[in-house]
Amino acid sequence: MSEVSDHVQQAIMAVQQHWLERELAGDTVAVLGLCVDDVVWLPPNEPAMRGKSAVAEWVAALPENRIRRIEITNVHIDSNGRLAYKVADFTTWLDTPGQASNEPIMGSHLWVLREVSPEQWRVARGVVNCRTEKGSLTKAAGAL
């Protein structure tokens, strides 16, 4: 991998910011708009999901939880041509129907991004590792 230009870094951080805003708004359709059509999600303890429709079906089947807050730390981005990756740690707080939880779900994620047009990046692969006992993606799809 090579040194990341400021333009690539800014474009990928913009994808992350848009992702977080859409997740907090509960807009799964808009989140998937930040992915390529042949996206692959690899959540913990689940089979790989290939393609936007498979990911949308999986997310729709998750328990009703609202993401109250997400913090992203330790972001590292690297790139080589039209591919880049982003590794980051996350902490997510959820509200389940009828109650808010103060116990966060913590973990790390890896995104492989593809440049789909000049300075337009989309998530092509998403891998999640959760470090908390209750931190499965059946509780927090937002970790990706």
C-alpha cells in the first residue's frame, strides 16, 4: 500500500461521516447507498452476505434497536490505486424498545473501499469484530 493522499483520506472520512449520520437516523437504504452493488458484509458469527439485497434482508431481520450513539476511534486508512482500506475501533450504544442501555457494544471494523469514480469511494467489503460479550451484530448492525 502507498501513502494516502489528502483527497483520498478526506473522501473516505466523508463516507464514514455519511454512514454514521444515516445509521443514527435509522436509514438502512441510505447506508447501503454508500456500498457498491456487489458488497460483501462479514459480521461476527454469521455467514457472509453478498450483494445489497442480501445485506438489506439481513438488516431487516435484526431485532428492533435504535442506535443512540456511535464513537469511532483509531482510524487508519491506506490505499493503492482504486482500492483502499479503513480500520477503526467503534463503541455503539443502543436503545431497545422501552429502554436505553448504558452498556456499549465495542469492537473494530475493516472496510475495503473501491473508488467508483474520481474521488467517489464506496464500501466493497465490511468485516466486524466485537469485543463485548453481548456485542453481536444481531444487536448492532451499525458496527459496520
